[in-house]
Amino acid sequence: MSILPQHKYYLARSPTHYPWHRKRVIFSATTTTTNPKSSPDQLTIEPQLVNPPNPVPSISSRPVLNDPSLQSTWSHRTWVATGCTTVLVSLAKGIVGAAHSHIWFEPMLAGYIGYILADLGSGVYHWGIDNYGNESTPIFGNQIEAFQGHHKWPWTITRRQFANNLHALARTVAFFVLPIDLVCNDPIVNSFVGVCAGCIMFSQQFHAWAHGTKSKLPPPVVALQDAGLLVSRSQHAAHHRQPYNNNYCIVSGVWNEFLDKNKVFEALEMALYFKLGVRPRSWSEPTSDWTEDAETTSQVAVQ
């Protein structure tokens, strides 16, 4: 008997996950003479399913309401408390410094500029992780994966607990703002840093409120959204509709119209493509990973 191994791959759906996993089928082609009517050179195909040694990475399965990954841990709470402390120290130093120097206009203007630039920064960052990289990208991989999942299941952000939602940004803010708090006593700088860092840290909460139902949001939040001081629900909803390439800013959304109307991000995408040969995800047809998977009736009933 002679054995001629041949390897062939096919895609098989995992029973517990949405994505497709690669499985390997080994076909053993053998010659046999057990059947007297068959030719001694006739091949008999014997398929055998073998799991590959390195499964293809996959997107997480559909979240559930009691998913532990949506709940806050003490580590999350500690980082949010630390980030808030550094921001409050910076704001306090700005106010005290302004009172001692008897100047108010410049620190207030610096704070306003910080607020405006935080919205722009949130849009640039959101655009970058929406369009480039993947879960294996150094430093940003987890956030890229999380934002891709957010497009698939945007409702989960309203179920994510407060510290769970903010801890990553709070950690970054703490590392950047703490040294400034320690060495800087300029009320203008402190005011700018305090407002800008605070808006960046809480941008994910503003984002969550933009996905909330008006009747369930606190009235002050609705008032700030309607006044344009926080990104509105209707404005951000446009980001979750095809072609998924607009309204990236999630603090106040004040930059969205300018950036989209002047095709700023499209120009950046073209520059990166011609310089590095990298295509953004927004140039491709939306896949099922970007198509919203809405809450089921049973999940809505549980709320």
C-alpha cells in the first residue's frame, strides 16, 4: 500500500464565535486492492480533520449584558481617580495662580483653547484607530480592536461601567499631567492642560452619552448636547452609518463639519497612501465587522 499525503485548507465556522476559523483537512490518498473489481492503482480518499497548530486570530463573540469585560475593576477605579486628581490639581493651580496674579482672561482663554483642541485631538485619534492597524499593533492594538468591536456592537458602550470606560485614557492623562503639575506654576499653562486633559479623559464618557437614549440621560447632559457643548446624539449617529468616514470628533463635535466639508481626513489618507502605500479601512466596502449588530429583544427587555 502506498500513501500520498495531500493538504488542503477550508474555512469552518466556530460554534461559539462569529469569525471563521481555519481548519486543516488531510486527505490520505492510498492505493488499495481490497475490492477485487477495483484497479490496483485506484485511489481511495480518506479525509481526516486536524486542528491547525496556530488558529487564526478572531474577533470576540457577541457581548452580553452581564459580560465581565464591561464591568469596572479596582484597578480601573484607581487609574480614573489618579487621572481625575492630576486634572483637578492642574485646574486648581490655574485658578489660584490667576487669583494671585490678578489675570483672568488669559487663563480662561487658554482653557477654552484646550477644550477646542481636545475635540480636534479626539477626532484625529478616532480616525487613526478606525482606519489603520489591528489588534496586534504595538501600544494601540487593544484600543483598535475595541473600536472595531464598537462599530459592530455600539450599544455596549452604554452598558460599560464608568471606570471601565475611562481607565485607559485616565492612565495616559495621569502620566502626562502629573509632571506638569509638579514643575509648572503658570496659570495659563495649568488652565490649558487641566481643561484639555480633562476633556480628553472624559471623551469616552461623552461618547457613551452620544449613544444614550435621551429619556435615560441626565437632563444637564441633554442640555449640554443640545447647546453643542458636548457631541450630540444625532451628530455621532452619522458616524455609525455608511460610509463610516465622518464625524470622528467625540468631545463637542465642533470640528466635525469643518473636517468633513474640507475632506481633511481624505487628504491625510491620500498622503499616507502615496507615502507609505497603506490603504485606510474606509476605502473598502464595509464588511460584516462594521455592520451594526443591534440589541436583541430579550436584551432590551432586561434593561
